[in-house]
Amino acid sequence: MSSMLFALSLFVVGPEPAASAETTAAPQETPATPETETASEVTSEVTSGATPTETEPDPVAAPEPVSEPTEAQVDSATPVDPDAPQLRVVDEKSGPPYYDEADVAALRNRYELPDEQPLARKPVRWRCLISDPTCGMTIELNATAAYAFRAQQGDVSRGNVRKWSSGRAQYDLWLNLPTLTEQVRNVRYTKMTLGPKGGVVFSDTGQFWGNLGIAMRYWLGRGRFAPSIEMSSALAFKLGGRPTRNLAGAEPKFETQRGPVGFTADVGFGIGGFGALVVGGQYDSPLAREDVPEQFRTSASGMFFIGFRGNILWGAPAGAAVLTHGLTQRLVEQPNN
Amino acid sequence: MTFPLTLLLLCTAPSEAGADKVAPATSTEEYGPFFEDAPASDARFQSRGRKDKYPVLSVGDGWFCFVEDSHCKASLLASGEVAAGMRIPASNKGPDLPYAHWGFRGGFAIRPLMLKRKPWHPWGVGIVSSWSRGTGAVTVESTTDAQEQASTDRTDTFRVALLNQLWLSKKPHAIHLDLALGTARSQVLTSGVALFGTHAEAAVGWGGWGSVYAGADFLDRDTRVMLGFRAHGIAAGPTIAAILLGLALGGAL
């Protein structure tokens, strides 16, 4: 009876000292031999997993629940079936992140997610003085060279309208504020910009206007040469003129010209921030109030124009605008009636 | 053995967070949501106009800037402007007529409280002077016998004003509100006599690059109100050069 009890107690107590011996052996062995060659692959991974942990409670707590099934596998002494799924504990890393690019790729593959986004574009040159979707706020100086079809109210009693072909050169400063942006991972792209603009407009016989308004650009892509739709509108006001010596027949003199505020608007289709094909119009209000003496009255006039507007930094738009300004000034003559 | 180690862990972790909370606020630190820097965001534009908070054309990391900005302690102001509005003479002098002008403005602005005391303060003060050439005046004076009309070809105005600025943000090209009060000297209507009057202006600007302004000149029986756009000289300079080139090409010079 006592011997049976003793045998029973051995049976009960037996595995525990073996388990505790195993656990005490594991931390003791790892400082001496970090790569222990044991029969079971699992136990070696458990010990290597226990090695990097520096806090003492973990080696005591972690191997305990793991060591029992590993012991069961070792004690079963059955040959490993190559067709069965191999359960293995992944190597624990010392710190975050606990996954690498291979794991992310496996996750994407499992859930059929698209591949990673392409790398973001390099920053553009010119410090965003040429507009780009990768820029936030931009400041740009634009020059426009356009063909203009002008018209002006003639003699009201006869219902005349004077029409003539002319040119238009315009210089604007645009302040583009990013009002609509989109974000791809941690890269922000501008979708739409809106902001104030101001500038001057030149046409034939030395007439020139100032303008003050707003400009909008909507990007249709994110590339360097992404197409864009541009719209701008402004109040236009006559400033003055300096007629050409040839046409005026006298020494050219700068004259101020008075006119109520009119408006100008245009729509453009652009490529990158470099340039745009522009179509627009301008209307100048008449000054014809009764209290204004007749000699100081001005009649209504306007123009439609089609041309090219671009950033002056790359040269061609400025050259085109200067050429248009010069040719218009020199060659275009307004009809008399 | 484990207990002292766990106790060490428990002691170290919270005290690091506590260290931030108990740091005393110095006199130079601003406390308040209005003047706080915007929280850093991971998302950013790939291309940036400049690398840090000081503008490109600045000397001594913001001590003097050629294009004024939010973190500039002293700035040079130079701009070209165009404006349109109305000339409103006294009622018996003639009709209200449109008025437009183009001109140049230059000046100097400093942020006094940023010179020694604070790293950033919204208030700026300066002095500006400007010259403009605008449309001429028309006077129509009627008596029972006759009507006298007179006109001038142009109106030149010279102004000097004290400028007050309020910067609304610390970001690059921040919006700022400007208020200028000063004197203007110009020919009054068609009298041919230049007199002194008052000039007042309120403006909204984006950094030093451009601003939209509303201003008025109050002279004797001659008031001009205008709304205009101002561009920095670095942008206006090439424009003026191109304009002069076009005029020369067109035979107007």
C-alpha cells in the first residue's frame, strides 16, 4: 500500500521536476550556448525566443505554456509527417515593427490588395515658381499672347459698331492657394488651387488696362506635365495709353484714359504649370451718364481673344507676349467709324 | 529578484511622461491656441518653395528679408500696383468719375517685439511711401449763365504713411492684414495746385508677394477711393521690363 502510494506520488510529481528542470535548464544554457542543438526544432526556437527578452518574468512565464506541448512532441517520439502542416513559432524580434515587407506582401496577396503605391515624385525645380501638383502654395508670373477681335460701339444714331482685329498682351501675377488636396499615403497632392491675381493688359494704339481678380486651376493628374483646366476672371479698368509715333503722327505722349470698371474672363487648358491655351473675353463699360459732359464720355467696347498663356520663367511666353505687344502697337489701326 | 526589476520598470516609465508636464513655462513661451505652431503632420507636399521657415531672400535667418514673411524681423517693401476706383469731387465741382492708377510703393517694416523678446509676434510696424500716376480730373461748374468745364490729363500723387501689420499665421507666405495711415500730396481736381491731404489704406497680403488693398486719398474737395492689387518688385520688375520692351518694339518710346 505504501509502496503503491509512493509510486503514485512519483507518477504525479515526476513530470513537474522534469518540466522545471527543462525551464531552469533553458535560461541557464542560453547564456553559455545561444544556439543549442537539440533534437526538437521547436525547443531550439523557444530558447532562441527566450534569449532576447531582458525582463526576468518573461522567461519564467513564456516558455512554460510552450514547453509542455513541445515536450509532448518530443516525448511522443513519433516521426514528423512531412505532409502535415509544420507549426512553428515565428522568430520574435527585439522591438517594433514586428513585421517586415515580406509579411506585408503576404497580407496584400491574401486579401488581393493592389500593389504598393508608386514612389512619390521627386521635388520639382524652381522652388514651385512653376506650378505643379506636388506644390502647395505657388506664386507665378504669367504672360499671355493672344489674337483679339475687338469691337466698340460707334455712332449710336446710326447703330454702328466698329470692329477690328488686334492683339493682346497680358502680364499677371497669380497667387495659387491649395484649396483642394488629395493624399496618397503620406504625400499630399494639390487638386485645385484658387487665389487672387492681378496684372496689366496691353492692346493696340497703346491702350492698356489693369486687372484684379481671381484665378483657379484644376489639375487632371499628378505628373509634371499633368493637364489642367484654368479659369480666371477679373475686373478690368482702363489706365492709359501711349500711341505709336507712326500711327498718331505726332510725338507719342502718355495719356490716361478713363473708363468705368469692366470685367475680363478666360478659360484655359494647360499642360503642367508651363502654359495653357486660353480663350476669353473682356468688356469695358461705357461712361455715358447724363451728368458727364459729352466730350468725356466713353462708349462700350469689348474683345474676344484666343491665345497662349504661360509662365515667364521658361522664356517663350514672355517672348511671345513682348512680340505681340510690339506688333500690335506698331501695326494695328483702329477704324474710324 | 523579479520584484525589484518590475519596480524599476514601473518607476521609469511614468516619470518620463511626467517630465513633460512639469516643465515650467518661461516668459518667452506663448501659451494659447492662437499662437501655437500647427501640429506636425506626416502628410506633406513633395515640393516645397523653401527649406525652412525663413524666406529665400533673407539675411541672417530672418533678421532682414528682401521679401517679407511671417518670421522676418525686418523687411524691405518694394512693389508695383494697379488700382481702380472713383474720384468723388465735392458736389458742386463736377460728376463722380472713374479713377484708375498705377504706381510703385517702397518702405521698411519691422516686428519690434520679435527683435529681442519673442520668437514670433503678429504685430509689425513700418513706414511706406508711394508714387502713382492716375487718370485725370474733370470739373464741371455750372452757373446760371454758363458752364465751365476743365480737365487734366493725369493725376500724380505722392504718399507717405505709417504702416501697421497683423500677421495671422506662422506658415510660409502667411496672410497678413495691413493698415496704413498717412498723408498724400496731389493736384486737387483741375486747380493745378498740389495740396496735402490724408491717405488711408487697408490691405490683405500673402507673405510679401502680393496684396489686395482698398485705399482712399482725402484731399480738399477731391476724394479718391480705390481697390487695387500690389505685386512684389521681384515679380513686377520683369513685368515692367517686358512692358518697356514691348513699347520699344511697338515704337511708342
